[in-house]
Amino acid sequence: MGKNKAARFGLIVMGLFFSLAILAPVIAPYSPDEISSVGATAPSSQHLFGTDDLGRDLLSRSLYGAQISLTVGIVAVVISLLLGTLAGAVAGYYGGWVDGLIMRTVDVMFAFPSIFLILAIQSMLTPNIYNVMVVIGLTSWMGVARLVRGEFLRIRQLQYVEAARAIGCSDLRIIFRHMLPNAQGPIIVAATLGMAGAILTESALSFLGMGVQPPISSWGNMLMDSQAYMRDAPWMAVIPGLLIMITVLSLYFIGEGIRETLSPKERNAGS
Amino acid sequence: MLEVKNLSVNYYVDEGTVKAVAGVSFDLKEGEILGVLGESGSGKSTLGYALLRLVDQPGKIVGGEILLNGRDLLLLPEDELRRLRGAKIAMVFQDPFAALNPVLTIGEQIMESIILHQRATRREARGKAVEALRAVKIDPARIDDYPHQFSGGMRQRVVIAMALACRPEILIADEPTTALDVTIQAEILALLREIKAQFNLSIIYITHNFGIIKELCDRVVVMHKGKIVEAGETRTIFDHPRDAYTKKLVDCLRELR
């Protein structure tokens, strides 16, 4: 992956964003809710990113917003990975009617427009950040399930799985010790891409007012706040928009980089 | 010690039912090497897998008995069978490049069956893995190496060490030399003969190569289209094949010389 410039760029940006998010309380010049100027002011030396309509410092809100957006991304992806890997592994390993049942469930979930499903669930629950993470996780595992199932169908044919059975390994042991580690590459790729997707979904939800609730800032609800002021204070929309775009792009670059490293063509060329 | 009676395995595919093993009976005596000879598709490999009840979908064992010291393996519940696999009956596979898990060290793979079957601690298991490696003449210092660091012949030794780790009574070898060079083949065959004596093993050796059978096996069963067409002492069958199919095989080998 060292050779891939885009992936390296992605890694550096994500490393930077994560560090900034973690260090937010230390480096943020203002408290995220502090009213530090009168109304929206353009970026200046006092407020590097400007301030929003209420006079809150946008740099500080972006930093704290990064904490929320990145956390939502990670937790949602972990949930979807756990569910998707489990479903895909069981379907791919056992095959037959178990496979049929799980994969048809996946098809049905895929066919359902997930943003409406999420909105419907969110409107029934109190829309807070924990629900956002869980709901995004619960509605984004299907791709991972398909991927892992495919990998398991392939690995299942390999002789070392038969060899593991021949020394008396149980199904669970074969799935988790022998097969899953051999499927980890594509799962890691799916995780990076999934995280990008989760961050986008969180932004969309917060933008629609069904995600992270004010006064907590996330990149999505910063975008929402900007709606009415597009003309007068464009920086209010541009800054969170750019942050979301750069993050998602970086994650795609990283995912693509890992995928390239794992592909047999690239691997042969490398070694 | 192992007696197979009327064993039948069917494959249920879209085109219909394939009788891969059709009413096969034979026995394996203690300390002998029994050859199972047959061409591709004769059901010989399926037979080997069936002995450990490892036949996969769409295949199914549909009848017969597999008596290990008088106990019918086909009647055992799955978890009891798991305790036998690797402990009493072990298997060596055809392709040493595919039979080892690329993400685990060879030590971990050899130790696995010891830990599974003997309630051994990791330290004890490691000691036994070292012993197994010595038995197959691999430098025990390489215990923490990964499969890709070994050549084909060496990997097949590792596979054999895995099979030997728990000191099984019976070893099923499914064409263990087919994927290897002829010189390496000879080494592996010599090794099998050696460990047979050392560990008091009985071996079922599955192959399509009459030359190997002639060299290695005490007795042989010849399979053709899922059935045993001839069985007996290797010498006798080689000198006086009675079945037409066996005759052809023997003629092939003679022509080659």
C-alpha cells in the first residue's frame, strides 16, 4: 500500500482527523456551544472557520462534530460487521436452507429503501446519537453478509477446511479459527468503505433532523443549520460539507488501497 | 481392526443420483498397508472420506457399516465421531499446497489436534508437536514457520506430522504423492513405511498408481465405478489379475517398463 499515493493521502488525512477529534477539548479555541460573536461572521483570525448564525465558533463545532461523526461511523460499522460477518459465515458454511433463509432476508433488506426504513425507525425512537449508531448498523450489514458468504463458499472448498474436520474440529472452531482469518482482507476493505457510508448516512439523518440532536454538533446537523443562511454565510455550509467529503474520500482511498494490495495480481508484482 | 461392510455413498446432483461407492466391503488388518486402487471417478477418494464420515453435500452415505474395533462409526453421534477423527483415524491429503491453512503456523496446526483430543496444555502440545516433526524429519526449529515457507515435499511431511500428532491407529492416505515430483514421492513413501513401523500404524493408501501399490502395499482392493472388482495380496493380483479391468491396469504398468 506504500506505493499507492491516494491511499497514503487517505491514511494521513484520517490519522489527522482522528487526532484532532480526540484532542478537540485541548485545541478547540472556544466551547462548541459558546456564543463568541454576534451572528454569523466570515472566517477571520479570531474565528478561523467563521461563526454560525448564533455566533458559535465553527472551528470548535467542527472539532467536536468530528468526534460525533467519526464515533458514529466506527460504532455503526462495528455493528454491521459483526452482524454481516456472522450471517454471511453461517450462510456460507452451512449452505442449504440456512443459506437460503439468510440470503433471502438479505435480499429483502436490500430491496427496502434503507433511508426510509431508518427514518421510520428513528421517528419511533427518540432520535439520539446512540440510536443513530445502532440503526445505521442494523440497516447496513447486508453487503458485508453477501461478501463474507462469498468468501466462505470459496474457502469451504479448500482442503485445509477438510483437514480441520478430519482432525476433529467442531463447526464453530472451523468457522472462527480456520476460515474467518482467511476472509479478513475483503472484510477490512468493506469496513473502510462501510465507515464512509455510515458517516454519509449520519450526515443525511442529522440534516433531516432525525439524527444527532442540537445542541450537540455533528457535521450533518451543522449542514442543517446552514440551510437558511446559504446566501449570507456560505462558509456555514462549505466547511462541514468539505469535512464530510474529505473524510469519505479518504476512506474510499484507503479501502481501494487495501483492495489493491490484496488482489493477486498486485501481490505477485510486489513479491 | 477396521471392517467395512456393504458401504454405499450416493451423490445427489441435478442430473440424478450417482452411486460413487456402491456396496463396498473390505477389512484392514492391524499393521498392514492396504492399497485402494482405481482411476479418477472410481469412488476411491469418496470411500476414504466416507470412512471418517466426511462426505459433503450433495453426497450422502446411504448404507452399510464401518466397524472400528467392532463399533459402527455410522451409528455414532457427531460429537463422538469428532473425538475419533484425528485421534484414532487420521487422514493425509492429496494436495499439500491446499491442505495447510496459510494463516496458521505449522506448529499451531500440528498442536491443534493434540489440544482437541488430549486435554493437553499448550506447552505439552508443543512438546508433542516437536516430536511429530522429528518423526517426519523436519527440523523442529521450524515449528513457528508458516506453510508458504516450505516446499511441497516438506509440506506433505507437515501434513503427515499433523496426522500423526495424536498417535492414531489408522491412517488414511488419499493420493499423498500425486502432487509431488517423483523423487519426493519416493521420499514420502519411504517415510510412510518408516512411521508405520515406528507408530504401529495401519494404513489405507488410496491411489491410481499401481507402481506405488506394488511397492508399498501388502494387500490391494481394486475399485472400478464404485465397486470393488478384485481384492487380495498385491503380489498375487499383480501376477495373476483375474478381473478384466485389473488386467488392463497391470498391462499398463508392464508396458511402461
